Amino acid sequence: MNRKEQKRALVLGQVDRGELTAVEAGKVMGLSERHVRRLLAEYRGVGPKALAHGNRGRKPHHTLAPTVRAQVLELAQGKYVGFNHTHLTEKLQQVEEIKISRPSVRRILVSSGIKSPRKRRAPKHRQRRERRAQRGMMLQIDGSRHDWLEGRGPWLTLVGAIDDATGEVPYALFRLQEDSQGYFMLTEQIAVRYGLPMAMYSDRHSIFVYGRKGQLSIEEELKGEQEPTQFGRLLKELEIQPILALSPQAKGRIERLWGTFQDRLVSELRLVAARTLEEANEVLWKLLPEHNKRFGVEPAQAGSAYRALPKGIKLEELFCFKYRRTVANDNTVKLEGRVISIPPGPRERSYAKARVEVREGMDGSLAVYYQGRRIAHEGPSEHGIVLRTKHAGRRSESTNRSSQPSKKEAGVAAPPKLVRKDADGVLRPTAEHPWRRPFVMTKSLNR
């Protein structure tokens, strides 16, 4: 019996002995006279145990069976190891057909010492930006470099977009590096499936804006604007407004998306033991509809702001890299080590010194255009298209530092620490510090 029941037993004993009336006992216990007489009748019949609840000591009707608890623990530590509580609950219901709630799963795992791998921090106070009202008004785009395959394969970059109004992911794909071609492919698939959005919100990566400091070139001064990158040029041709964020927090919706994917998508890739870029993309594209159904919200305004592609447009002529070149005296044009021979024009015309436009397709094919007319063409290269990561100015784009594997990815050991704290918390130089090395004085030869 607890203290409350012991107090009631003491008071009812006084009533039974005639020391207190039922009304006085009710005032002491905070009960009505009728309830006191009902408790007194049970007390006289079976004694103090009548004051305990009848279900005390009994197993609840909805208690999980020990076999179910054991099965959940076995799956959480085996097949679904690393899944967070919510994700694990969904897999138990959809795949294993175990009808169980998320609090029950959490209670089982926490009681067994298994914590959720998803660590959460206390949210910081930030000013809320309202979502766009309609689907397709603005897409946030970004890339996430991560060990998606957890050592089973190369590090990959997930390039994707999220609709600001609904939180849905219209398209995403894995790439070996974050490059312009990946964003070209992303935009093309969104345009084909949904249409052209009104705006795209991105960071200030060199893929989106030229970060050069200093004065503008003569051509840029004549135009009155800075020369755009290849992706910036594409958005301008598609009449999509580019919006550049000043901080990662400004595009927090897609940053939170990467957190969700680095938890759930990594677990899904581990579940099927994906090892290659192709296998990772298959899992991703299969997961996207389920993700949108799970996390998407209804927009504030019905309808769609996506614009249809113009009729008669050829995608291969739009989604390609375009460079300005001058034809050499031997009627050739060079691009990234590739030489394109230009055949003679009408009446054996030579194109030497002519300013032409070289278009590189997504498959690596090259085409030379002069005054809007194609005058030369070359098929795809054996090496494919070059990683497009930097600004496309007078030179063609090439791989930058972000395309090179980091020390963490390459498995390079970190340099030894030169300063450590001792037991008293004082910073002291280690044995590798230059101060610890012996000092040797040498005589100067010039003396």
C-alpha cells in the first residue's frame, strides 16, 4: 500500500471504531460522505487490501508479448542496425508487419540500452521565413558531400532540390563530385517532369556565381553586368530567377533535408548493401516518392507555378555547355584538348578567325555554331564530359579543389598535435613540438 492508501486505512479504522463520523472522515480524506461509506463497507469486508486498485499487479491487456519485444530487439541490432526510432517503426510496420507504435519501440530500445543514432541539439532562435504560397514558386538546390556508402564504395555527392512550398523533392541524383553537369541534369529532369520553376535558391558556390574579386573585364564593362557561369547562363535562358543565399541557415529547408537523408537514406543504402553510384541512384529514386508522401505538406495556395517548356524546343540544344571560340587558321577549334575540324562552307568558304560558339552536350558530344547555324559536329568523347565545377569564362571549366578527395576521404592520417592540456588544464608543448627538439648551433661559412 502506498502512503495515500495507508492514510485512508487509518481514517477508516477510526470511523469503524466510532471515533470519527463519515462526514468528518470525508473532510479529512477529501472525499464525499457517500464515497466514504462505500470504502467503509469494503474495508469491513476484506480489510485494508480493499483500498488498493483491483488491477494492481495484473498485466495490462495491451502489453506487448515477450516474443514481440525480443523480435524488435533482434531486428534493431541486426537487419535494421543504425535506423532511428521513427524509421525503424515504419520498417517494422511496412516490411515486418509488426504493428507497434514509435513510443513502444523507443521504450523497448532505451530500456535495453540502445539509444537512437540521430542526435538532436537544442534549437537556436531564428526568425521564421514563411513558405512560398504555391508549388513551383521557388526551389532550393544544393549538394551534400558525404560518405553515403559508409566505406563500401566511393564518397558521393547528392545533388537535389526541394520545393519551398511543399517540402517535396522533385528530383535528386548522386554524382561523384558536385559539378555543373549534375545541376544541369537536375534542372532538365525537373523541367521535363514538372516544368520550369519561377526561382531557384542556392548558395554562392562557383557553379552558381563567379566569385572573382577586382575590376570587371572589358566585355563585362560593355555589357554592364558580370559574366555568368554556365549554370547562371542556363537559368537566364530558361527565365528562372536565381536567388543567392548569404548563409547556410538562409536555405535551412534543404539543409534539414540533408540531415534526414544522411540518416534515412544511408540506412536504406546499407540495407541493400549498395556499393556503386548506379546502385545508390536506384535506391534514391525508389525512395523519393515514399519520402514526399511522408514529409510533404499541402501548399497554402492550390495549383502550380511551374511553367511548361516552350513547344518545339530541343533539350539537347538547351541543356549543354556553351563556349565562345575563335577558329584557327587551319579551320579548327580546340576545347579541353579536343580538336574539331570545320569543313568548308558554301563556295569553299573558310571560317578562319571567325567567332563561333562551341556546344558540349551532356554525353560529351561537340557542335560548332556560326551565326545560329551548325557548321561542325563531333560525337561523344571516350572519356565523357569533364567535371564542370568552376566558372565558364573565356576558358572552359575544369575540376577545382572541391573535386579532389579530401584527406578524410583519402584515408590520410591527421598531423600530430603539437600542444596538449596536462592534468592541471595548462597547455604544454608535446614531444613533436619544435621547442622540444635539440638546438644545434652551426658555424657560418661566410665568416
